[in-house]
Amino acid sequence: MKTLQEFKKFIARGNVMDLAIAVIIGAAFGQIVNSLVKDIVMPPIGLLLGKVDFSSLYINLSGKSYSSLSAAQKAGAATINYGMFINTVINFLVISLVIFFAVKLLNKTTLHQQPAPAPATKECPFCFTAIPLKAKRCPHCTSELPDQDGASQARSTDV
């Protein structure tokens, strides 16, 4: 029973749910990118390459002659489908290029601005000079500074 409760606690944690949502959105985005590459980017590339179709290239290992890859596959012949591999590599490269440009464009937007760095100094409440955060006494007016809890110290008058 304790294991079941631990499992429920694990699943209910925010980062697990975030990961699940990211995987679902990633899969949907993957379909969009695949369609973009297959339906929009690859046709012009195919036209530029002279309508070359690598998918029909194969090596027949059975020793029999077949008119096409599909005929060899229907007959159950062992084949090395290097043309499909070439298509897959080209698709991967084009998809990677599209994602690269999408991420580059996204990084230019204001959505991914770097957060402001944490301040390295604070202001002396007595003379308003900038001093290091860890300082306990102002180097300019020599006043004792409030401690980290915000409790104020009396201004030092002895020098």
C-alpha cells in the first residue's frame, strides 16, 4: 500500500505532468513538422533534383529478379532498402534544418529574454551609497547596516 501511495505522489508531482504534456505536444508538433517537410519542403527539393526518388533503390539478396522493390517485398524476398535509408536521412536533415530555424526564430522573440541578474549591491540607508550585499558597515559613512533580518542597528558615531 505504501508503494501505491508513493507512486500516486510521484505521478501527481508537477514535473511529471509537465513532461507528459511536453511529450504529447511534442508528438503533435512532430506531425506538423513532418507534414511541413513532406508536403511543402520536399516537393521543391525533388523538383530541383530532377524528380529523383530514392525509395525504389534496393539490393535484392534472394538471387531472383524483381521489377520493383514492392514486387520483391510482396514475394517475401530479402532486400536491403538503401533508397529508403537515403530518404530517411534526407528527411532527418531537412527536419533538423526546419527545427533549427524555428528555434532560432523563437529565440529572437521576447518570450525567451534572460532574467535580470540578481543585484550585487544594496543601498546604505543612511548615506544612500551603493555597497556590497554582505557588508555590515558602510565604507562611506561607517554606519552599521541593518542585519539580514531587517532589524536596524543604531548609527555608529564612534570613529
